Amino acid sequence: MNYRKKFVVEPGEKVHLDKIDPSYTGKHESHEKALPVIQEHLVRMDKLQYLLYADCDQSLLVVLQALDAAGKDGVVRHLFSGMNPQGTSVFGFKQPSVAEAAHDFLWRAHQRTPGKGEVVIFNRSHYEDVLVVRVHKLAEKPVWSKRYDLINDFEKMLANNGTKILKFFLHISPDEQLARFKQRLDDPSRNWKISAADYSERELWPKYIEAYEDVLELTSTKHAPWYVIPANHKWFRDLAISEIIADTLDEMGLKLPPTHVNMEEIRNKYHAAEQKQKKQNGKNGKEDKA
């Protein structure tokens, strides 16, 4: 299955989230049967990230957005833990600090975008400024409605600088969200995830869905596409996202950089050092026997 083609939001496409099944799993029947495929994708991601880091000519930005309990943290933990941390980082967008709020809304996002050779994951993102800001009326419509074009320009600039952008909306149902809230209540190891705002935010579900549908329609572009990922089944979420990331990296033309030294000269130096070390080892062996 080509999940990039199946789940992508085409530029300008009107999205009706209530028409998309969040429990979709395609031909895959269970986590056990999907796990080998997921592992294959993770191996590909690891190898390709090595080339991305070595080549140091392009970068990858992954944006994760969702309603509460949809699994953004799970995606980070399950899909990116195998990547080299030297070239991978995660940034979670929370309420803006005083310094961040004193700048334009894209200022804090721009500081966290990946440099050449890097993979960066945004756990929530600059899209909070057309989602939370809109739903909670933290700014008037004439303010936040202009931000769609600003975001598109921002992402176009990143793309022109060699950053590949993948944006994922993790789509779950209200019933599944409530079931995950119950898991947090019943499992002491998950109690820390409970927030007093979870249920008040849940009351705003229709408004968030409306805001997300506008985001998907107005900011999915060829250079920075949105993907709506059915996420009621965590394992399928991981399967689809890992395939899309691996396939995208694979098409970026990543390669090892050329060497900038005389390899024959370096080999000669290595062999000379090797011979010198052998002689030193032999000398040390004779001294030990004596």
C-alpha cells in the first residue's frame, strides 16, 4: 500500500474528517502481523538518516499535530528512538514564554528548524497559532486568518533551503480518546499524563475539528504536505508514518559525501602505523618475558 498517496491531503482539497475512518488498518489485521513491516521501515529510516547526516546537504522536519491522547509522544518514542541522537532532536511546543510571545508567532518555530543533515520532530508546532489561538479566541479572526499564508511562505522558505517537510495529523475518534483517558486513570505509570484541561478541551472537539479541517485545506502544499493518519490503532499509526518517512527519505537522493583526502596516501600512512605498532608490540613482548 502506498500510504503517501492514500493519506495525503492534496493542495486545496477540502477535508471532512468525519468521513475518514480513524480505525482503518487496510490489509493488516493485527500488531503482530504488522510488526515485521514496521521494523523494516525503522531499519530503512536508520540507514537513510545516516546518509542524511553524512551528506549534510538536506534536512527533514516532521510535524506532529493531534487532539489530546492521539499518540504524538508514542510516535516519537516508537519511530525515532533508533535514529542517531547526534543528528535527531525533538521539540515540544507548549504555551509561549514571555520572550516568545514578544516576537512574531513563527519566531520560536524558526529557531528549532533543522540544520543541514538534521532530523527535527515538532511535537505540536507553529500550527498551534491557528488552532488553540482560534478555538480559545486568543486572537481575533483578522489576526489568525492571515497566518495560513505566513505559514505557507515560512515552509516554502525552508523547502527552498533544502528542508523536506512532512506533516501528520493523528486522527482518532472521541470514543478512543475517552478510552485512552481511562487508561491514564487506571494505570499509575500513566497518571502523570493526566491534565485538568483534558476534559474541558474535549468539550471543544467540534471547534477543533473545524479548525483542523481549515488547516489541512489551506496549508497542505506540494513542498509541505499534510497526511491524515488513522490513529485509533497505535500500531497502524506507526506503520503508516514509518513507511511515509522512509519512502520520503529514500527519494531525497541521499548519498555518502565524496572523500576530500588522497586515499592512497592515507592507506600508506595506516600501513606504516600498523607496522610500527606491531614492532612495538613485539618489543614489549620480549621485555615482558625478560
